[in-house]
Amino acid sequence: MADKPRILVTRKWPERVEALIAERYDATFNIDDIPLTDAALTDAMRNYDAICPTITDTLHGGILGVAGRRVKMIANYGAGVDHIDLPAARAAGIVATNTPGVLTDATADIAMTLMLMASRRAGEGERELRAGRWTGWRPTHMLGTGLRGKVLGLVGFGRIAQAMAERARFGFGMNIIYFSRRPGAQADEQRLGARHVPSLTRMVAQCDVISLHIPGGADTRNIIDAAIFAHMAPHAILINTARGDVVDEGALIDALKAGRIAGAGLDVFAGEPHVSQALRDAPNTVLLPHLGSATRETREAMGLRALANLDDWREGRVPRDSL
């Protein structure tokens, strides 16, 4: 392309990445960092050559198929793309990419943080202290549970799940089992001492901790529902750093209130940024505001990966992370 393509970056990205984009492209940035409306996204489809969205931008078929569309490239900032109607993008001849791999370690670290906080009731303890309710050390105060020798069940066995397994097995001596529609590579199973369980209900029944590492979307929506909670042990803890809608939130709240599970650590929510009052009031939860990839290094690497996909497209190459 002789002229610089017009690029819309829908949210504020790390400063270094925005500077590089501005050098190479005719770029528009969202200085206010406020999510764009459907109308704004529809207008952008007609006025830009490429759009760089995030999870806060729902690119449905009505937007992607708008008359007079100019956009030829979607360089998503993030690994998950359940907010983009990929079949509609393909039908419109739009190339779509994501940023896999670069956020693996950061997200696995957050999953471990949630597991540690929930198992040791750290969230409850901090809330008690900050509210001035702590009366001092005592032998039976706020007892949690240790992790050594416990069973960690992974739902999914991709990059982040395996990074979580590595930390749990070699850092905390946990035993690893996992559910996936297809078994993972034997070499990965052997490396992590992981065992595939072909039934989700059978797997969760064996677990002390269940950690979710699957993409969002119609196939996985509410995969963790009331029936699954009924198979969990009363001492089990649920960790979710995947997508909020893979868990039936009403069923989770019921399970927490009834003591059917011991607790939950959540970094994602079905209607985020809205989080139900019932969930916020649950004492046996740790709730984080979608911090999975929130390290300076990772967020910058995500932007650079998206920029590399843009550069591939501009130079006529198949982008390295085409979907």
C-alpha cells in the first residue's frame, strides 16, 4: 500500500505501542478511553482501512456487514475473540487476527493468585482487617486449606492451562487432571504429570480446585452450571480467568450461598463491568477487575503483536495470527 492505511485503535494502548502505530499508519486513537458505541463502530467500518478492537468492542454481523464498508483488517488486542463474529468477518472478506501466546504467563499468574487467595481466605481476611473487625490472632480464626497434594482440575488444556499446571505441580506439589474435548499431547501430559478425564462431571468430582481455561462463545456458555456444581465437593474452589459467560453466575451464587462449594476466585464476569450485588456480597469469593494480562510487559507485548499483524497485512503477507 503506497499511502498509509487509516487505522482506528478503539481503546488506549501502551504509550510505546501507540507511538509506533502513529509512525507507520494514519492512526486515530481513543484519547478518552471510553468504549465505543455500536453507532461509532459502524461508522468506523466505513471510514477506516483497519480497526484494532478489544474485548469491550462487540463486532457483530450487523456492524461487519454494513453497506459501504471500508475495513479490510481487524487486528484484535487480546487472545480471546468471542466479541467478534468471525464467520461474518470471513463472509465480508475481512482478515481478523488476535494476540496469542504473549499473555500466557501473566494470566496463569493471576489464576494462581486467585487460587492462593481463595484457599487461604485472603480476600475475606483483608476485608475483615480493613473494616476494623479483626480482634487479633487466635488458633481457629479464618482457617483455610493448604494446596500440597491437592487435586487441581483444569477445564481446557491450552497454553494458559498448561502454564497454570506447571506452577501448581512444580511450585505447590499439586496433582493435575484436566477435561478437554480432545486429549492433549502425550508429551505435555508426561511433562506436567497431567491425566485426561473425558467427562467434565467426573473430573470436577475429583477436584479440590477447578480452574477454567476455555474460550467464550456459544459452545462454552454456562458450561459450569448447576448440574456441574452439584458434582463438586463441598470443599472445592472454582477459579475463572477465562470468560465470564462460561459460568452460570446464578448457579454459582446459589452454590456459594448453600455451601455446595467452598469458594470462588473470579477475574472475569458475564456482564462486566457490572458485577451482581449478590456476588459482591458473598464472603467466600475473591473478585478481581479482569487483571489477567495486566502487567506492563504483557500489555505492551500484546500491542506489538497486534502491530506485527497489521504490518503483515499492509505488506501483503498473510498475518501471522490470522483466525
